[in-house]
Amino acid sequence: MSQLHDLTVAQLAAKLRSRQVSAVEAARHFLARGARHEALGAYLATNEEVTLGQAEAADRQLEAGSAGPLTGVPIAHKDIFVTRDFPTTAGSRMLEGYLSPFDATVVSRLSQAGMVTLGKLNCDEYAMGSSNENSAFKPVKNPWDTSRIPGGSSGGSAVAVAARLAPAATGTDTGGSIRQPASFTGITGIKPTYGRASRYGMIAFASSLDQAGPMARTAEDCALLLSAICGPDPDRDSTSLDVPAEDFSRSLDASIEGLRIGVPREFFGAGLADDVRAVIDAALQQYQKLGARLVEISLPRTELSIPVYYIIAPAEASSNLSRFDGVKFGHRARQYGDLLEMYKQTREEGFGDEVKRRIMIGTYVLSHGYYDAYYLQAQKIRRMIADDFRQAFTQCDVIAGPVAPTVAWKIGEKSDDPVANYLADIFTLPASLAGLPGMSLPAGSGAGDMPVGLQLIGNYFGEAKLLNAAHRFQQATDFHLRKPEGF
């Protein structure tokens, strides 16, 4: 079983269906790998008894011939999704030890598909961060170079897949939290159109931006997982779109001859590192070899996406996080005088610095006298950013460019400069603000032999087209097959 962890989701599923390996064997193998590489900080919680119980149930389905395409395949969940059988913390002391009475819709749908839960994965506190240094419990380390960050906020998910501690993981993307860590760790991840995946049971950061998605090694794997995740959830999530679930793997092998790939000039300005630029240029040339056509486009409000996002997201966070007051659930301060002091002391102890920073920014921009000047203006520019994409998609079918301006930086390098951290999101934020699907796929290596991801952005409901373009690229290259030394 020493090479079991090198199989993709699709390959492992095939071996499970042919009974070459059992779900229990696969689960034991990945649990052991997670324990062996605990120093990476990817996992926050495991429960061997629960995992093996799910694996035994999957084996019964496989034996009976009633298994689906994902039955028995192990998966781990970002600790932003609530789970009945594993504690959910959102990477925060505020929720330390919290056990939910129900599963998030994304978790339950993957369970219904027969997948086996390995545990909960580390993340920036309340998904606020681009480095996974903001977790209240421990930072996550990049397996390509453990002195570097893995990206955030879904850093634990990215590292679990990259280090072969799990064949797949769930993540969430508010401003790039699936795409950026996928890029920094050399894996594939996709954020679907906003509203495609239910947010029920996903601890809210910014409700108009948060979206769940899968992280795995290949576009084929992501297509299989996304097919299970997506679909309407009208009774539980009012933002869930009334768009039926679909098979996103249906057109993976279709030709991309004549595909028009938009290349935004704003994504290739002075802020883009030369090593990243070289990788992206080579990836675009590869697409041309596959028959695609490059079209220069403009997304003129790209630079405005950072101030717009860092007004809207903190504003929504300040509202969403007001529920964590020490009354109903979560941490409560032990020493306080009156109720107001209890609120203050609980939040002082329970929230980390970055969460406090964003709550204060959000409360400020929503306060009387500043709402019109900041929040309302940001919402207007958000609409204009979406209009830029609408115009661009009259000229092209998909948009391609870098995920981040640089490769992963050293742990602690930007800890004292939150603005430098925020600037790393410049290429992922526009698609998030517009609610568009976007993904990252491995495209090569930059400085320090660190992975670089290519970002593909699609039109609304264009996930199948994105996955087709990514899959064809992966059929012609081997970047997605590369793994960190020693893993």
C-alpha cells in the first residue's frame, strides 16, 4: 500500500470499485500518513473510529454493487464546515471544542456520495488570511519548503492534498482562498459560480462572497467532486441558485481547438514577479499548441478590487461574527462584572488579531456617516468590476493569468504588514467580487523551485468549460504529477 497515496481520486475510485483495495485499507493508509506528517500542521482533528466506521459502510456498498463514482474515497474537510462527528473551530479559540449537531450541506452531500471523512483541516481563523499563519492553533507549513507558507485561508486543505495526506479536500474561497493555496502548493482547486454550492453549515465570513469548492490533484478529480457538491439547497441557503446539479466531467476530453483565451493586460503589470510571468507565458504558449487562441483583453478596474474587497468583506464579517458573544456557544470569559464586560472579555480572549482588525474595519465602514462614503461606493464599484468581466466575455471564452504575483513567501515574512498580505490577492479578488467561477492548476515552478499556478476564470455557470480547458492542459503536461520531495 506504499503507493496508494500517489493515486488520484479517479484512480483510487477505480481500484475501490474493482475491489483491488478496500475503503478500510485506504482510510487506514491516509490516517497513518496524516499522523506521520503531523508537523506540517494540516490537520486539526481526526477520529479514527468514525472514519473507519464510514469506510466499513462504504465497503458494504462496494460489495453490494450499489456504489457511486466516489464511494470509499477518503476526503478531509476545511474546518470552516460544521461536522457532527468532528469538532469545528474555524481555526479560532472562540470555537475550540465545539461540536455541531448537524453536518454542513457540502459535507453531507459528499458523505451521501459515499466518501469517507478523514478529519478536519487547518485554516486561517474564520477564513481570514492569505497565508494560514492566522490559525489560532498552529501555522500550516508548505511541504515544498517547510519554511514557507502554503497560502490561505484553505492552507490545511492544500497541504493535505499536496503532501498526499488525503486524495482530496474541501476548501472555501471568499477572495481567493482555494485558488491561492492551490497555486502555492502545486495542486488543482476550483471555486464555482457564487450560489452553485450551498453555504449551509459553512461558518460565514463574508456571505455575499463565500463559496465552497474542491481541492485535488487534477481537473478530472475536481470535476467528480464538484458534481457531488453542487446543486440547489433552497430550504437551507437562500443564496443557493435554482440550477440543477450537473456532471462537470461530461466534456473533459472535448477539443479546445479554437477556444478563445482572454489575457488581461492588467494581470501582467509591474507587480508580477518575473519568475511567475515566465511560467504563465509558457502555459499560454502550451494552450496555443493545443489549438486555443489568445486574445488580449482589459479588466480596467483590477486595482480597485483590493480596496473594494477589503471594505465589503470586513463589513459582512463584522455582522456575521457578532453572534460569537459567549452566550449560546463557544468560548466565554471566566471573569467579568456585567454582561457588557463579558462580551468584551470573551471577544478579547477568543478572537485573534486579524479577526479583530477586520471586525473593526467592517464596523467602521458600516457606521453612521461612513456607510455612504465607503460601503455604498464599494458596492457600486463591485458592480462595475462585474461589468468589466461581462464585456470581456464578449471577446473570449475563458480568461487566463497568474493566481498570485509571487510564489509562496517565508513564514513570518509579512506578519507585521497586513497590507502586503492583502496585495497578494489582487488577481483572485476580481472574480470573487463578480461571483464568477475560477480555478488554479499547476503550471510550473518559480523561484526556489516553488509551484506556480495558472488561473482560469470562466463566465457564470462555465465550470465545465474551465475544467475541460484545465484537463486538456494536464493531459499535455506533467506539472500536476509532481510532488514535494519526501512525500
